[in-house]
Amino acid sequence: VQLQAFGGGLVQPGGSLRLSCAASGSFFSINRMGWYRQAPGKQRELVATISSDGTTDYADSVKGRFTISGDNAKNTVYLQMNSLKPEDTAVYYCSARVLITTALYVYWGQGTQVTVSS
């Protein structure tokens, strides 16, 4: 299973970015996809997740500013990030929990840099 993320970059405070992540490979179904981030010197933290039934979960720090959505037909997850703040600067990682035969496995993408700076 491969996850490929796109959409990172440099943006000014208050700006917007949209990340996307597509899953490919051999699996029966995707149980959940999500975004995590890791800032320099900090641990990786959850940003947002979306389950196959559409249930979403967000970190308190991004509620009201970020929106996660998914396209099941394309095995793709999106993260719309609005009102970005300098503290949102981090490497953003896509994650997918997939069902292969009868077991769930978690996979990670390569990460995409998001920098919020004037």
C-alpha cells in the first residue's frame, strides 16, 4: 500500500492550503484515513481523521479552521486548511488504516512540508 501526499508549501498567516493524499495498492478496503503533523522538536500529533462511514475527528487546535474530507471511489483524503497560523508549520503526514484479508494495517505517506510565515 502506498500513500502519496500533495499540496504542501509556503503560505502567509491567514492563508489557505489544501492537502490531498491518495492510497494505492492491494487492499480490500480503507477503514480510516487521516492527517498527522510533526513540528521541529515536537512529537507527531493528530490533526484530523475520517472514517469510512464519514465520521470525522479533529485536534482542538484546528477545529473550525481545517476540514477533512474523503473520496471513497478515489481512495483519496483531503485536508482543507484555512486561517493558517505560524504554529501550523510542520511536516504533515497522511495515514491510512486498511483492511487486508482479515487484518487492519496502518500505513504512512512520505510527508509534505507546510510553512506558515510572512
